[in-house]
Amino acid sequence: MHLIFEPGFFSSGPVRVAAEIGAVAAVVSAVVGIFTVARSQSFAGHALTDVATTGGAGAFFFGFNPLVGFIGGGVVGGGAMDGIGVQRVRSRDVATGIVLGAATGLSALFLYLDTTRSATTGTTQQILFGSIFEINPSLVPVAALSSATALVIIGLIYRPLLLSSVSPELAAAHGIRVRLVGLLFMLALAVSVGLSSLAIGSILSTALLIGPAASALRVTRSLRQAMVVAGLLGVITTWLGILLAYDSAYWEASSQGLPVSFFIVAIAFVFYLVSGLPFLRRRPVRTGV
């Protein structure tokens, strides 16, 4: 076992916190990610990562908890995108682009202020690329509560969200309040992006949101199966990334170790490539509406 797990891995407090936060982020990202891909809103998920960057950098500058900034920024950005856009895909893309541009500008401002007015080193790297081994243990209950909230939202709107994802016009004809369902989904998406930003950084959080979900949709026949598989892939990806990042500090005597975010993104990409092998593909996915 020592060939795989370096000394102190299982007894390390930071590793334990990283595994807990990573699992929570992976599960909620998997469930929300399935609908993100099904609704063709990957671009919106990417835009929310930039909004999360703004929130995280702003929270650090004003002395707030970074998780509050990540999630708060995502919620504001998600609400703005839903408020500006309408059901039509073209308008939704325009709204996403507008919010993305504004968020990028604010991110640059806050990151500049953080680096010029604070004595804390590595702030920009922590916000953009994460620092999962340095997460305060007190954030674990907050992250668990946030993820539970997102999952409850998805559970409450599951069927109308499913129908509106397949056909917004048909959903509206059945009396479903498509705009309200879309807004609630954007809130769940914002929480998911915020949690994954805390784990692997805001700029890379899309990988945890889209990667396992896209892989699962390739190898399953229903959305329910896809959510379970995506959750498992997300947790495996995150835990393997944590293990490799911890072990990498021992690969060379002078090494400080490679970032967790690099391994998580790389593993997610490998899983996606493997899921495309002909004998694994199980398309098409049945929605079960």
C-alpha cells in the first residue's frame, strides 16, 4: 500500500477535509451537470465560473469567507443571466455573454486590488486554481448544507426541469412556469459552481461540472442512471486527484507537489475520452419524461 499511499495520507487533517469538500462538490456538480449538458447550457456554466471568480476575489478583498463569495457571485450572475435572457437560445447566449464580459472585468479589478493591497501571497492562484488542502474545516458543514440545498432544488423541480429541457414550448403548453424553473436551476448551478470553485478554483470548475456529466451521458440510457454514474465518476476523479497531488510532493525531495486542480481536470478529460470508446457508448439517453 505504501507504493500508492505516501506516509501520513490517511492521518492528514487537510487530506480529510479535502476529500470531504471534494466529494460534496463532485456529487452536486454531477447532478446539476447532467441537466447543464442536457439543456445545452455549458456556456452558461462557464460564464458562472467567471462570476464566481468575481465573487471569490471580492469576498477576499472585503474580508469575507471565500465560499460565500463564490456561491454569492454565482447566484447573482445566474439571476442576472436568467433575468436578461428569455427562453430563446439566442437571447440566452446574448445574456450569458453580457454577464460573462461584466464578470471578467470585475474579476480583473478585484484580483488587482487583492494583489496590490494585501500582504497575503498566492491569493490569485487560490481563487483561480484552488487550494483544497488549505480549506478551513469549518467550511465542511457549510458546503454540505449548500450542496443539500442545490440537490433539494433539483429534486423539487425534476420533472418540470426535465420537460423544459427537452421542449420549453411543450412545457409551457402543459402549464409549467418555464422561467421560474429556469431561475431555480440557475440557482442550483450557481451553488454547484461555487462549491467546485472552492475545490479546484473558479477558472477550472467547469471541468468538474461538465466532464463527469458528459462522460456519464455517453455510457448510460437514462438521466437517472447518468446522474448516479456522473456522481461516482466525479468522486473518483476528485479523490484520485487529491491522492496524486499528495503523492507528488514525494516524487522529488525538493518538490512542493503539483496542484490538485491539474490532476482532477486531467483525470476528468481521460474519463471523457474513455467513455467515447465504441463498446462503452449506450446512446441515446432516455429522458423518462
